[in-house]
Amino acid sequence: MSKRRDLAHLSVWLGQTLVGAITELPNDRNIFAFDESYIEDSDRPVLSLSFYDAEGRLDSNPVPMQMKVAPFFSNLLPEAELRQYVAQRAGVKSVRDLPLLQLLGEDLPGAVVVRADSDGPPPEVLDEEGTPTELADESQPLRFSLAGVQMKFSAAGSPQRGLTIPAEGKGGHWILKLPSERFPLVPENEHSMMQFARAIGIETADTGLVPVGEIEGLPHVFQKAKSNALWVKRFDRTEKARMHMEDFNQLYGQFPDKKYKNFSYSNMAGDLARIIGFEAVQEFIRRIVFSAAIGNADMHLKNWTLLYPDGRTPRLSPAYDLVSTIAYLDDFTMALSLVAKERDVRNFDEDLLRRFAVKVLVPQRVVSEAALETAERIMRVWPEIRGDLVMDQDAKERVTERMRTFPLTRKFAL
């Protein structure tokens, strides 16, 4: 007769603050509950705005889950191919959230740490693990979690000294996004569009390219690629500490497979106005206009994030995952609707901006000035920068053609 496995009981931490616990129940169920000390703390750090009601009160009622963990935690886990790979390395079933969260809980996105009760609080100082002599052993599980579907790894070191996949795949201040087998030159595409965004004044994560063959400790199955990987400096890590964050899918309390559903860009802009203020709305508009102009049809809810530098006060994070998807799929739609289910960039004009402002309940000038200024900068900077970008020439032509189609940039065409 086989020995019965003990059910997991995991503590949830934000720095040295005990937030609550996730308790495994029989029949693949689990429940997250806030700790009483966290509930009673009026100066508590924010785990997620999804746990607060419209009046700003913490909703501490636990909700049992089946197979999945609560949406906030489920969104911390990898998706699709990356999830399958991490689960296979660990010898766990990819359809079950809790074993993956238990495995990856020490190196999750943001500042949240999930660990066994007996381990106590996490270290106060973040220790970046891994050296060129301490590489990932392919017989061991990977212990980082990076949300999303693209194959990527957490890396230690630096682009200048060399990037390394550290022991057990845990730790690191850098994300390495591998080239796609299906779509050519995605790292070059993303790096180019991130450079373009920075050139017109959008705050972005730092990025660069590194030949796959120069990444130490990369699992053998991925070493055959002869092209570049993209490195991204993590904005949820400082030199010695984690910085908390949550994406908008977490903010809306949805599971990862709903990231294209139920909410619109106007919903997001309205919440930014309420939570942060008009400056955040203007930066949001800049990124929407930029994405429409370059043909980025994949700015879903998980590609927008709030940072909590002090643990309590949110700000819009730097932009990331800016890719011209029309280089691969000719599409005039955006990932989410702007107003009244409108997703077609060919209808994204000044009249739509006015309707957007009314929907979001912000002054029209807040929206229009940011949008038109961004469109003008795009058309001025693109001819100056396109020759220096490593993006494929055909992809550059597609971006140029999209700018001629998009009403806001077309009005500034020379």
C-alpha cells in the first residue's frame, strides 16, 4: 500500500511581511487565506488590487480553487510551451497549478515569495545565484517563473560579463527570450521596436541581443539555435531586492487564459486615472498609439503592469513586449477594444480619441495631446532610426506601410 502524500501548506510573503497561506485540500483543491496580522495592518503592502473592493476595503473571504490556484497566483506561472518544459523538468503535471507554484515560489515575478511554513520569512537581501562554474544541471528542475508563453529563462551575470543560466535555473536579474522556431528574428524585432519606443520618449525596459551560443548553462535542447536571444533587464529586481508588481490580468482577477477577454483599453485607462492619475493615462495612450502604428496586435492584459516601488503606491511599469506582429501575421486589429468593441486600427482616428476620453472620464486634451504628439514623433523619428535597427528589411517595410494606414500617423506623413 503506497504512502499517502502530505498536503502542502505554503506561506505567502511580501518581503518580511506574512500575507497569508495557501492550503492544499483533498481532491486537487486548495484555498488561499490572508493572515490575520496582514488583515489588521492598516499600512500593509499591496499583494494585488484585485483583493480590494470599490471602497478600498480588503476582501479577505477565502475562495476554494480546483486544480488552479487563485488567479493572482496562477498568473505568476509560465504558460504554454514554457509551462510544459518547466513541469517536465520537475516531473509534475502541467495542468495542476499548486505543485508548480510550490516549486517556483522562491523566484516569482514581483516581490511575492511562496514557501513552506517551516522555512520562515525569505531573506531580506536578494542573492543573485549562479556563476559560470555553477551552471544549470539538466537533471534538476528549473526554479524560476516567468509569466507568458514565449520560451525564456532567468539569467545571472550581465550582458557585459556574460549571461548564465544559474544552478537549478533559480535567481537572476535578466530575462533571456529565445528565438522562435515558428517566426524568424523575433528577438531582433522586439529589440528594434523597444529602441524605437525609447527614441520617441516611451519608458521601456532595457534590452539587447546576445548570440545563443554565448549563453552559458543553456539546456542542450536550445543550444542548436544559431541566431540571437533577447536579453531584458528585469524591472522587478533592484541590485539586492525584489520590487512588487502585478499585471492587469491579475488586477482584474482573471486566469491567464482570459487575458484577451472581458476588459478593454478604455477600462484600463479609466482605472489608471483613478488609481494613479492623468499622467499614467497619457503614458498609456502613448503606448497604445505606438502599438497601433507599428502593427502590434498582442498588447493583451498581461502586457501591462503596475509596479509598487514602496510596496503600496502603484505606478505604470516600463513598457515591454513591444513587437511588430504584422511582420508575421497581417492583422489590422488590436488585442483589446478601444471603445464599444472597436479594435480596427484603421478606425483609430481623432473622433475615436474623443469617444475614448468620454468613456474614460478624463479631459479630451489629456488623451488627444498625448496621442497626436506621439503620432508626430513616430513619423519624425522613424526615418531617422530605421536604417540602424537590426530588424528584417521586409518587417521595416511592413511597419512603414502600417504608418501610412493608421489615421493618426498618416496625418503627419511628409
